[in-house]
Amino acid sequence: MKGNYYKVKNTTSGHGSIFSWLQEKLSLEGIFDEGIPAKYIPKILFVTTLIIIYIGNNHYAEKTARRIEQLGAKVDELRADYTSMKADYMYASKQSEVAKKVKKMGLEENEVPPYKIIINDIEY
């Protein structure tokens, strides 16, 4: 049964598969019997180059999209850190909190408000 080949028929339409239909319509067997003609080599190389560029561009776009997603997550994390640190700083810089911290160093809050020294031009 070495030479027996079976053609798969599509039972719904009564025609062969799409690949057999393409093979019948293209029928490139006569052109390529002796190999690839030299006149087709530049076109084949051009199409191959375009395919390689397309695949490379697709990989680059996917890598860039993943990097953008990772950086977006990092920005969100840094924004949350900034907000919490800013809230801590605002709380720590209140006058009552500063007074508590400097009291440990032996400094006391001044109870008497500052007064203004006025010098008249005549006295000076």
C-alpha cells in the first residue's frame, strides 16, 4: 500500500479541503520542478526580510507593553509610599509634635510671644 493515497473529502460541501483547493488553484509544481528560478530569489529574500522585521517588531511591542505595565505598577506603589510619607511628615511637623521631640533634648517651648524692637531714626 505504498502508493495508495486517500483524499479527504469534506462531507458538508462535497469538495476537498481548503489546502487541496489552494494546491489546485496555485499549481506551482511546473515552476519549481528544477528548483527555484533565480528571478524569484530577490523577491523571496525581500518577503523573508519583511517577515523577520514584522516578527521582531511584534516581539518588541509585546516587551514594551509588559514593561509599561510593570512600570505602571511601580508608579502606583511609589505614589502610595509618597502619600503615606507625606502624611507622616505633616503629622510630625505639627507644633505639638515638635515640642514633644525637643523636650527630650532639654529644650522648652517659649511661653512669651516675641516682641518687636522699634528703633527711631532720631535715636540711631
